[in-house]
Amino acid sequence: MDPLHVTLLVLLGLAIVALTKSARDRARLTVERDVAVARLSDAEVMRTGFRAVAGEVLQSSTSEFLKLANETLNAKEANASKEFDQRKTAVDELIRPLQKAIEETRNQLQRSAQDSAGLREHVMRMTKSNQNLRSETSKLSQALRKPNVRGRYGEIQLERVVELAGMRSYCDFTSQESLRDADGKLQKPDLVVRLPNGRMVAIDAKTPLDAYMDALSTDDVAEQEERLDRYARNVAEQVTKLANKEYWTNFEGSPELVVMFIPGDQLVDAALERRPELIDLAAQSNVVIASPSTLIGLLRAIHVGWRERNLTDNAEELFRVGRELHSRVAIVVQRASKLGDSLESARKNYNQFVGSVQTRLIPAMRKFEAQDARSTKTIEPPSLLEEETRKFTPQELVDDTLTPVEQ
């Protein structure tokens, strides 16, 4: 056979085998389909039955679950409500101090606001007062630049120092006494202090404040130093001028010195800071530089001297008054002795009267009482005065060795 026929036979055989296999597979699939349909029918039946059973079980379970859930929920709600109340109480207890603190803070803030308003008003008043003080200080500064005002200021301070020293009440000074020197020139010290020994000391107030006030009005250190130097130089010039007046020559027996009063301790310190030798130079010129504190000490020392002088001058008057007092005391003592004699006589007469009552009157009254002729009152006999009246003796009047109890 040729190859073509062989190939055709082979292909035919393969086709027959394929058809046979296809029929067999079709039959198998038909059987499987029938089995699947049967199984599907059974599954549908089972599904329907399961659904019915599951519905009944689900309904029963749902009822039980809802009941149990309601009971559990109610219990949970009760517990939650109780726990909520407890937590609320705890939170209230925790918050109460905070509320109290907040309330106190609110009250403090209100008081602070009120205090702030009062403080603001007080600050405004202080500001206004400072403005007025600054204005008055400026006026005072301008006034002190005038020579007549400066002079009057020094005189007022000097009078104040005299009052503080207690000198005015003794009238031992003369303010603004006019004097003339040997050449007939008018000299007018601000104060003349009279010493206990009859001598006098002249005091003159000096207020060279121009340079000092200029120094206070500037912030430039160099310029301030220059003005303070000028102020110290002015004070030294015033010392020289005051020394040349020689006030002590116009008072007989007066110490050769004059007191230069500067109305301010800070003014003296400012001058001495620039010229430490100023005190020695002034002393060499018979000038004593005095501030208010040092002048008060000097005048109080003079005040003590005047007081001792007055005691010495009044010693004779005190002696006369003592003799007169002694005479009057003697008269009083004599009259007291006479009074004592009268009291002693009265005591004796009283005791005689008591004796008569006890020996004569009372026995007669007892007889009436024995006969029941008595009133509702009880008769008590009077007592005798046994102590005698003590008299002064001449020895007791002059004996100073007796103790206070014995006297």
C-alpha cells in the first residue's frame, strides 16, 4: 500500500477512537448530571428543612437571648447608675476644694480690683502732690536765690534752734540788736547770747547758697564739682568778712569769738568736704562755724549755766522762805498740841459719862426689864476709850533720827 492510504487509514482509526471516547464521555457526563440533579434536589429538600428548624431554633434562641440581654442590660444599667453616683460623689468631693479656691480667688480678684482702684486714686493723688511739691520746691529754690529771702531763712532757722535749746523761755538773748563799732559803723548781729557770767557772744547767720543750689541743679559731674568748690570758697570768704567785723569788741568782757551759723548740717559738710582746713582757718580768725546740731549743744550748755546761776541767785530767797516755813510749821504744831489736849479732855469727860451710865443708868434699866417693862430694843452699855492721846514733845520735833514709822 502506498503511504497515502496508510495515512488515511491511520487518520480514520484516530477519528473512530476519538468518537468512541466522546460518546463514552457524553454518557459519563449524562450520568453525572443526573446524579447532580438528584443531589441538588436532596439538598433543596434538606435546605428547606434546615431553614425551618433553624428558624424555630433562631426564634427560640432570640427570645432567650433578648430576655437574657434585657436582664443583663438592666443589671448593667443598675450597676452603672450606682457606679455613676459613686463617681459623681467622688468627683464632687474632689471638685469642692477647687470650687472653694475658685470662689476665694474670685473674691480676692474683686478685692484686688477695688484695691487697685483705690491704689490708682492714691497714686493719682501722690502724683498731684508730687507735682505740687515740685512746683513749691521750684518756687522755694527761686526764692532762696534772693539775698533778703536767704537772710530771713537763716534767721528763722536760728530762732528755731534757740527754741529747741530752751533759751527763749529764759529771755537771755536779744535778736537783731543794733550795735556800732569804734568808728561809728552800724553792726547788726542776728543774735546776742548773754552768758551767766555777764559776758555776751554774738551769732550771725550766713547762707551763701547760690553756688550750692547751682551744683544741685546740674547732672554734669565736672560742673557740679566746680560749683561745690565755688561754694566752699564763698563760705571761706564769709568767714573772713565776719572776722573783720570783730563783734566781741562791742561787748565788755566778751570772749574774742563770733559764731557763724550755717542753717544746715549738709551745708557745713559740703564746705568741709572741699576745704577740710576751714574749721582751723576760721578758729584762727576767732570765728566758730556752727551747724544747727552743734549750736543746739552750745546753747543747751549755756542754758544749764543759766539754771545753776538762777539757783545760786535764789539761794538767799530760798533761805528766807525756809525760815518762814519753819515758823508756820511751829504754829501748826502748837495748834495741833492744843487740839490734842482738847481731845484728851473730851476723852476723860466721855469716860466719866460712860461710868455714870454703867453704874447708875443701866442698873435702873435692868430693874424695869425685870418687871417686864421693856421695849423691843436692847440697851447695850457704851465702851470706855482706853487709849490716851499722844502728844508731841520738843525732843521729837528736833530729833531727825526717828524712822518714818516712829514719826
